[in-house]
Amino acid sequence: YGTRAGWPRIRSLLSAHKIPATLNANGRALLASPWLAAEAVADGHEVSSHGWRWERHAGMSEDEERRAIALSVAAIAQTAGT
């Protein structure tokens, strides 16, 4: 639902009211829908990291957390261009 109906509705409202926003997305979702990040950046919004996927970082080892962060950063750079 989110990418098919939710994002277009939110995008339209943000545009109509000229509101810049920060999209808080997980890296795995961005790789599945890269066009969403591209549209957001083209509209003047920014994309921030909500991690690699829906997971808790509490209890992760440092290596696991570093890997999740690196994957997230790479996904944002690849889909949003920055």
C-alpha cells in the first residue's frame, strides 16, 4: 500500500503545501523501491536512515550494527544519490 498509494498521496500534499520533508526509510525498502527515493530528492526532500530493515539494534554485536549501518548508508547513496 505505502509505495502504491501512500507515497503518491503524501508527495502530492507536500508539493501542494510546499513543505520540504525528511523521509525516514530503511535501506532494504529503498532498494526495493528506488524510484521513491529519486522522486523525493527531485522534489527537494531528504532521505534519512531508519536502519537496514525493521530490526532492533539493542543486543546486536558491534560488528552486526556496523554492517547494518553500512548497508543502510550504501542503499541511501545508491537510491537518493547522496
